[in-house]
Amino acid sequence: MSDPAIIETLPVEQRLALAYASAPIRKALLASLGLDVRLAKIVANAREPVLGQIRLAWWRERLADPAPVPGEPLLQTIFSAPVDRQALRNLVDGWETVLLATDSADQAAVSSLAQARAECFAALAGNVRHDAVLSAARSWALADLARLPGPPGMAALAMARDADWSRPGLPRSMRPLAVLHAMARRAVRSKGGGEGPVSFLVAVRVGLLGF
């Protein structure tokens, strides 16, 4: 699996956002998004929580290794990118929290995962507009997690509707996040009907102009 093959695993809106990534962060963003998609599939396909935990633990351990193990191209991409591997390990923890959540803990689990996803973006931005990046990424993460089936998705949607959807003042390096945030804001405000040509045009406008 090469970088183009990893891109093919991403949802359409993430591929579109990645197209606006500047060279310094593009590979790191691909690594983060690619891992997020892989972890989501592990959780979605886990017939038993313990089996999902085993697969998540493998990723957690590999991210702590000094070098990538052979035979896993996504790890090769991660290790060759300027990415914060601690933030990625936190992402594994976030998905595990959702995997193990009971109905009464869905909101806390989804909140934890949204925060972990947001921190991956914040790590890419460094200290530049850190709070704005974290806030925008968390709002996007909640709206995106509303796609999860059952109670976790419903909890995510409820929190997404209460999130801060004001236009974020993001640095140029975070143009991909601005695209994702704009598309998610439209989806939440249209109650799930934010896909289609208009949403695509919104994404292109934000990608080019930043607002």
C-alpha cells in the first residue's frame, strides 16, 4: 500500500481536504487520517470487544517501536512523516474507549475520541493558533463521528449540534482542517443533508480562500 493507496482508503471529503495540504504537513496529515480510518474499521468490524482490543493494542505497541515493522505500509508512512506518534497512540486509546463504551458512557467515549482526533491536528499545527485549531478540529470530529452506528453516533450528533461552529481563524497550514470544518458545519446545519455539489463548492472555496 503506497501513499496513493492510503489516500484511496479515506472518505471523499478527507481526500478533498488533503488536496489543499501544504508540502510540509501533507504526509503527516495523510498518516494521521489513514490511521484514523484503519482504527475505525477495526472497531466497526470487531465481533467481540476483546478481539478489537487485541488489534488496537498491536497498533499502540507498533507506534511505540523505534522503527516500523516490515509488511505494514501505513506504518512506513507514519514513521517517514513528521508526525507526533504520542498523539497517534492517544488516537488508538480514543477508539478503544468507543469500542468498550456502554450505552451510559457513549457521550464520554465519543468526547474522548473527538478530543484525540483534534489533538492530532493540533500537533500538526504546533503552537500556531493552537486553541483555534483544537476547537475547529473537535467540532469537525464530532460531526464526522455522527456517522457511527447506534448510540455512539447519536451521542456524537447531539454534541456536534451544540459545538462551536463559528468560522475559525486558522493558519494557512491548516487549510485542510478549514475545508473539513466548513463541510461538517454545513452538514450539521442542514441536519445531515450537507453532501452534494453545493458542499463540494463550499469546500473548494474554503480550500482556495480559507473562508
